[in-house]
Amino acid sequence: GVNSLNDGNHFIMADRIVAGTYVLAAVMRNKKFTVKNIKSKYLIALTNVLKEMNANLQIDENSITVFPTDEILGTNIETAPYPGFPTDLQAQIMSLMSLAKGSSKIVEKIFENRFMHVAELNRLGADIKIKNDTAFINGGRKFKGAQVMASDLRASVSLILAALCAEGETVVHRVYHLDRGYEK
């Protein structure tokens, strides 16, 4: 031990999942939007996938700017431990894949039963089928308003993202899940 402690400063890094969710929201809305005060190097798995999908991104060390694009394309991903594609962004990117041109596939390698949001996304107009640990997404869909129920934190935000792009009113029930991970 020591007789006394010295002052110190510590900066808590931004949550990469929250930052990634906002990036995905901007891509889905096809709007210019900048996510600031982040370390973009921790989002490389997401930004690489978004580039494959034709997203128009400007990636700087501490920010990511999304610019409108003509067309988002489907792709395939597999979740993996860091630095791979995060399982905690799987539900959100599935919402984007539902809008993308063409088909997409997500193989979930981290958690069993991580596709609880699929039935609710389908209720909003998505076309997603599940077989074992794989989700098959037929893109080019348009979301339409519906009443849906959140089953967990990431599922709830995937429904919010879909609702932001939906025609008509959407009501998401059980949003207390959302409050655990997304401030206000």
C-alpha cells in the first residue's frame, strides 16, 4: 500500500454499441449525421460491413459522418467476439438489411436464441426467416406501422430504428429494456 493517493484524470470511452446504433439510424434514414466523441477504431467491424453495403461514410479518429447514398445493398455477416462484428449490433443491422436491396444473412455465433426481435420486425413488414443460428433477410422491404413488443435491449432499439423508417404509427411496448442502454 501507499500512505496517500495522487489526483488522476480518466476519460471513459464512448459506448461503441450506442455509437454504432446511431450510425445505423443515420444510414437507415439516409440522412447526413455525425457521431462525435467516439473512437472509430472500435467500430471497424461495423463500418467495414456498412461500406460493403454501399453506405457513404467519412471515418475520422473521433467521429463518423454518414452521408446520404443512392442505394444500400444486402450483405452477409457473422457475429464474433471483439474485434469481430458485435452480437449487440446484430438486431440493429437486421433492421437496415430489411431495407437494403437484395438478400442478407446473419449467422449468430455468440448467443443462442438471439433472434427474438425477428417476429416483431416481420410484424413491421420485414421478411426474415430463421434456421438454427442463421437469419435470412429478404431486403427491399418497406416498414409499416404496427404494435410491437420489445424482448430485450437490442431488440427494442432495432424496433425503434424500423419504426423511424415506417409509414404510419408504431407503438413499441416494454420499452423499459431500451432505458437500460440508451439515455433519454
